Amino acid sequence: MSLQDLRFAWRTLRKSPGFSLIAVVILGVGIGGIAGSFSIVLAFTLALSIVTTLAFALLPALQASKVNLVQALKQTTSTPHRASYRSRNLMVVVQVASAFVLLVGTVLMVRTVSTLQQVSLGFEPQNVLTMGTHLTANQYPENRDKIAFHSTVTSRIGDLPGVVSASFVYPLPMNFATAGRTFEVEGRTPQSENERLQARSHYVSPQYFETMKMSLLRGRPLGESDDLDAPRIVVANESFTNLYWPGKTGVGKRIRWQSSGAEKQPEWMTIVGVVGDSKNLLLNEDNIPILYISQLQNPTSSAFLAVRTTGDPHASFAMIADSVWQLHPNLPLSEVRSMEEVIEASMLPWQATVGGLTALAGLAVFLATLGIYGVLSHAVASRTAEIGVRRAMGATLQDVIRLVVRQGGRLVATGLLTGLVLSILLNRFLSSLLFGVGSLDLTSYLMVFGALILAAILAIAVPVLRAWRIDPMIALRYE
């Protein structure tokens, strides 16, 4: 490909504003999808969009730039150049294959989002308002100062009309943040010298399980009496106890954080209760071991205030904020959202991917349908005389349909098979985002086959009707 060819291609694009618009839209959607979710899936679709756009622009341009004018003038309409047919057919195959790949990805992601929306969270997010707080070391230098603030706030807000309960938690579940430390289990023999047991942890107020409506399976929840002067306690989730004490309750067992260097050996913490498993970071992750530590024993400077209300949680914000500011005027309250909004935000990677793939798939199907229609319409026009002769010799409607459909069917079948192979090879990149559906889900593939075959039938229908309406006498004088 020479520089002259590229310049000719650029001039061709400039002379075709409609085609250029399609190219810009494809590239814009691809880039927007990448910015929205940073997923490797949309990175692939962007690359596919760029390649497809350039191919559709450059192939016709290169073909036009290399036409032999003498031969072109000698050709009749009934003897079209074979190279032009091949390039058009190739583009249709590429269009159908691209549409298949993008549609499969779209269907898989749509089904994933649908499944995620029905996942059991392990808590009830309805009517819960959350907001971030941060206590500075200058104003709250001691742990007892932080504990006093947290306790007073939850007590005051809990007494407000329309409020069921209030609690602090750090980090907030489903908010793209985690906390965790390595620990050791009393009486457990390490399986290796470098063994490091890890679990995610949440530092919560005693009212947290009531606020989030989490199920207490065994033992008791955290209490107001579990303060700095009381023995250290912790509540574990079911996955934690099943992992380290399978077949036992886990209540009464002890763990402690691992110390490093000259650090004082942490105290043992007794598991006093076990709660049900809940989603913690992402909706598609498996249940993992989680520990809940009391804010009355281990207060954190940063924490989210979670308030369960009887109605619309946002309607109670002014009242809640006023109660906080009475204790600490002008304390910043950040990320004010309902828990349902927090969960919806955690689905953004999937929703952004679905949006990008849907837009690209829609454009790909449109281009594929347009390509099939264009190629077959051109084929019918160039074979007008042949069709006229067949009609004059008694060809039936079925014969004419078969003549047109045979060419279109070959292109569609080749494109579908190519798209199927590409999808099987490339959809493994989707695996990390899929949930409740496999990358080779038969139902999804059948849906895409059906949709593209329907689009192909619609694209073929017009050329077929045009071929049937050809008047044999006019067709014989076509040349």
C-alpha cells in the first residue's frame, strides 16, 4: 500500500460524508466504552471497529485507484469485474462476522446483568442512607474520643423520627474498597513456614447487623458493653467458620492479628457470633471469609454512617446531617447515597460494557444488513439479462428466489461460521465479567444466529422482489 493509495482513500472518505459519519460514530462509541469501563472486552471492540472502518474505507478506494480504464471501458454491465465482486463479498463476510462477535458479547453481558440483579446480597439495601465521615487526629487524638463521637451520633440519629437504626462501618460494602489483615488461629498448626491467613474485615458499630438486616446464625452480635475495657471480641461470617472449623459452630474460637517485627503481640479475639454470608466487593464474587470488628474496641478515623429509615432515605438527610453537625459543626459528609445507589454503582463495569457492546453491535448489524442488500442488489442489476432469459424460458418464482438467495446465503453462512469461530476464540476475555452464564452459552449463540438470519432475510427480500419483477422483454433489451 503506497502513500498515494492512502491519499486516494482519504479523498474517497471526504467525498462520502455519510460513510465518514458511520466511521466516526463507530470509533467514538468504541473510545467512549473504553473510557467508561476500561475492560479488555471493549478494547477488543474498539480495535475491531478501527479495523472494520479502515477496511471499508480503504478496500473500495484501493480498488478504485487501480482500475484499468481500457478494460473498464470494454466491460459491459453484464460482465462485472470479478475482483470487485470478491472485495464486496469479502466485506459482507467481515461485516456479518463482526456483527456475530459483537452480538454474542452483548447477549452474554445482558444475561449477566440480569442474573446479577437477582443475586442475594445477604443484607437488605432498601431504605438505607450512607455517607462518609472523617475525624481528624487534631480534634480526635485518642481512640476514646472517636468512640464517644460515634456512639453519640448513632444514639441521637437512632432516636430521630422515621429512623430505624444507625451505625458506622468501614469500609462500606460494595463500594470498591476493602480492608484486611493477616491473622493466626489459636491451636492451628501452620501448613508451611510462609503461611499467611487473610480475611477481609469491617469495623462496625454494634447496631450494624440491625441496620443492614443481616442474619445472625449463631451466638450473639456485637454489644455496647464490648468496649475498650472489655475482652476483645469479633463476629465472623459463615464462610470464615466453615473454612477453619468445618462442621463446628466456630463460636468461642479465638484468633489474633499477626504482629510484625518489634510490634507488641496483639490480643486474642474471641468469636462471639456468626452471621450469614453477604456480598462484599463485587456481585459476581464467591462468598469469602469476613470478620466484623467492633468500632467500640477498634475505632477508625474514616467511616461511613449507615442509617435505615422507614421511608425514602434521602428525605431524612437534612435531619441526619443536622444531628451530626450539632456535635461537630461543618463536619464534611461525603458520598451521600442510598445503599441501592451504592450497589447500582458497583454494576457500572457491566453496564458500561453492555452499553458499548450494544451500540457497536447495532451498528455492525446495520452495516451487515446494508452490505448484504447492496451486494445482492448489484448482483440482480448486473444479471438482469440472465434473469430475463430465465423468465422467458419459464423460470418460476422459486427459481428466481433460489438464484438470488444462493449467493446471499453463501455470504451469510460464511460470515456466521467465521463469527462463530472468532467468538469462541475471543469470548474467553469476557469470562471475568460473566456471571451465571458461560462464554459458550448455547442459548445466547442460538439467539444471535436467529437475529442475524432474520436480518439477512430482510436484506435479501428486496433484491428478490426486484428480480421477480423484471420484465423479460425489457431485460432482453437491457444490453
